[in-house]
Amino acid sequence: MMILGLVRWMQPVHGYDVRRELLSWSADKWANVQPGSIYHALRKLTEEGLLREVATEQVGGRPARTTYEVTAKGEDEFETLLRGQWWHVHQQPDPFLAAFSFLPALPRQEAAAALRNRANLMRASAESTRASLESDWIRVSKPAHVAWMFELWVARAEAEAAWCEQIAERIDSGVSYLPDEVAEAEGWNGWRESGHGGRQPTAE
């Protein structure tokens, strides 16, 4: 959607300019768009009939540059994708949550320390993003909704930092990961014993 939307916004446009704009948005960090994949994506969108090549030019010994614009089919596809993202919540895979699901496998002291370290990293990220918000790059050269996106990142980072601190305190308090009534339920005793000849760290 990002590349299709940018071509629609900037058309007619070279792939180089699409790449430069995406990098200026740091889209590789939050939209799963890698700089090296942009030209391939443009060709694929063209093959699918969502984009069309307008012209190809070459200056001196430089590589040829192709100009693209969106087709009617591409317009329809962009609007479908756009509304699909606006009206639905999509949970993204998070490697940290995969690791957190095995919390009892870590010693309590290490788990609490790791969470506090994550909180510090989140706060640093929030401060860096806040600094960008206050810069001319955002205030002068970007539309208002770009700043609102940055505000969302700050809010998310600060919320996760607070959560990490809260859970670290609970871990330090010695609260049981596996209350007795839960431990007796089918399928949860595996947290206490690995079944491979070794013991997992106990929940208490």
C-alpha cells in the first residue's frame, strides 16, 4: 500500500523519488518497506496492472530511470487497502511477546532487570521521537498528520515503558507466576518441569 499510495500522490514519479520519500519517512522501520525492495515492488505492481510506465529516460552514463503513474485498477486497489487498514485492527508479530510467553524460564532477577532495561530503551526511543517532533523537519516540511503519527509512537513507547516497570515490580515482589488453581489445570504443569530430564525455574 505504501508504494502504491506514494506513486498516486507524487505521480508521475521515478522510482528513485519514491525511495527517497520513503526513507525520509523512516518507513523501513514501521511499514515493513525495505529500500532495496522498492524497485522490485514497482515492477511487480506494473505487472499486476496497478501501475503503468509513463516514460523511461537516461542521462549520460547513469542507469535508465522509469516514470510511473497509477492505473484505474491501481486507484481501486489503493482505496480498498487504505480503508481495510483504517477500519480494522491488525496485530503485528512481536518477538518480545514470544519471549515473554516463556517468562518462567528466566531467573526472576534477570527477568526484572531485562524489563527495566527495555523500559529505558523505550523511553530513549520516545525522547528521540519527541525531538524529531520539535524539529523543523516535522514542523515546517511535513503535513500535520505526519506529526500526529510521531505522537502515536511516543505514546506507545511511553505506555510500554510504564508496563515494563510495573511487571518488573510484580516479579520482584515474588508473586507466583502459576497460582495453585491454575497449576492443577490440564497442560500447565509443564512450566514446572521440562520433560527433558531437567527442571525449569520454578514459578515461586
